[in-house]
Amino acid sequence: MDLSYNKLTDFSYNVEMVWSGCLKQLDLSHNKLDAVSWNICQLAALQKLDLSHNSVKSLPDDDYWKCMNLHDLDLSFNKVFIFHY
């Protein structure tokens, strides 16, 4: 799903209820997101997540992530400074 260049400031849609088992790619690049929302972390089938060119400052704790197949996470050109281990 390509939602790049939409000036999104948050992504609080209930996508996990519909696409948790089938959404494999999500492109949220070039928006105005400052955080990775809980519902993105719940997308179990997600393999590629592009959050580049946003304002993301930190990532959720490991406990929130259900994306066991995620192998490509692009956080380039963000303001990430805190990683929760």
C-alpha cells in the first residue's frame, strides 16, 4: 500500500483489523509522521515498511511489534534518537 506524499501527521487507522494477515508492504514515506503507531506494529504479515523522510523520533518497545516477517525497515531521513531495547 502506497500512502507516500500525503502530508499525514499520524496513522491511527485500524488497518490491523483488516490487513493484519495480508498487507506485506506499507509505504508511508515523505509524510509528517513523528511516531510509529501501535496499529502499524500489529501488521503481522508486513515485510517492508518505508517511513523515510518523516519526523520519527523513536520506535515503540519490542513488545509492541507483531511484524515477525519484517525484513526491510527504512527510517532514513528521520530524527530517530531513542531505541527501546
